[in-house]
Amino acid sequence: MGQVAVIVLGVLTVTSEYATGLIRTTLTAAPDRARVLTAKYLVFSAVAFTVVSASVAVVGIASMIAVDSPEAHQTAGEWLAALAGCLYITLLGVLGLAIGAVVRHSAGAIAVMLGLVTLPPVVGGMLTMWESLTPLGNLIIRYNAPVAVMQMFGLPTSEVGGLPGNWAQLALIVAVAGTAVAGSYAVVGRRDV
């Protein structure tokens, strides 16, 4: 549920200005659209990563305190994996911000993002019903946002292309978010408010 909150916050970071018409004021005060969009990406990323990391740290420390046994204490590797998970969730929010900048409508951008996050496991599961499509279905099931978050926070991972599952998931979201961010710059720079 935390990833959904970050995604929605990313979308609303840009679409709320379009909904209220304040984007006109923003672009009048700072006419360089790329600069405005860059500021939104930087501020959102910093705030989202800080809040997500702090939340994960509070939960991790609370679980160590609540379960007072040596097995409950996280190793440095587990904390590093949790930090990678925080980065992954932040990148989902950045992807939401990029989709929001392209779509310019809150409900539409949230629907697109929820579809991107929740549909791949369903489609992958459906594809595994046919023997010829089972490898594709398994690949889709392995590389989607909910599975990636679970892997980042400690479930067993798999190796693909020499990259451990965690880092392959992180590389995938960096590529997808980077493409969406580049697309948002292209679209926002070309159209009217």
C-alpha cells in the first residue's frame, strides 16, 4: 500500500496544478518549462526517498525491539536491500510524476499507474495457462512492481542475465522511469498549458 501512496503523491505533484489552473501562474513566474519540471522531479524525489527511508527505518527498528531475539536483528546487507527498496518505491513515484506530466489529469494518470503496477501479475498469470506462452508469463510475473518490492525487502531472488533479482528489478525501473521522464520533458516542452 505504501507504493500506491507514493505513486499517487507523484501524480498529484504535477496534476494538481493543472486541475486548479495554477500551472499558468507557475509558468508565468518561471517560463522555462524544463526547469520547472526538473524542480518538481528533484523536490519530489528528495522528499519521497526521505519519507520512505524513514518509514522503513522506523518499522525495522520497531520490529527489532518488538522481537527481542538475535534472529530478528537485520544485517547490513538486509538494510542495504531495504534502502534499494526505498529507491525502487521512490522511482515508482517519479514514474507517476512523469505520467502525470504527460496525461495532465489526476484520475487518468492514477489509473494508468495503478494499471502499470497491478496488471502485469494478472496478465502474466493468464499467459501461464497456455503452454507456449508460459515462459513469457513467468517472465512478466518475475518482473513487475509488487514482486520487485517484495524481493527488495527480503524475499528470495533469482538471477537473470548475471544480475541478482534485486538489481535487475532496480535496473528495469530506472530504465522505465528514465524513458517516461524523457517523454515528459518532450511533451511538456511542446504543448500549451
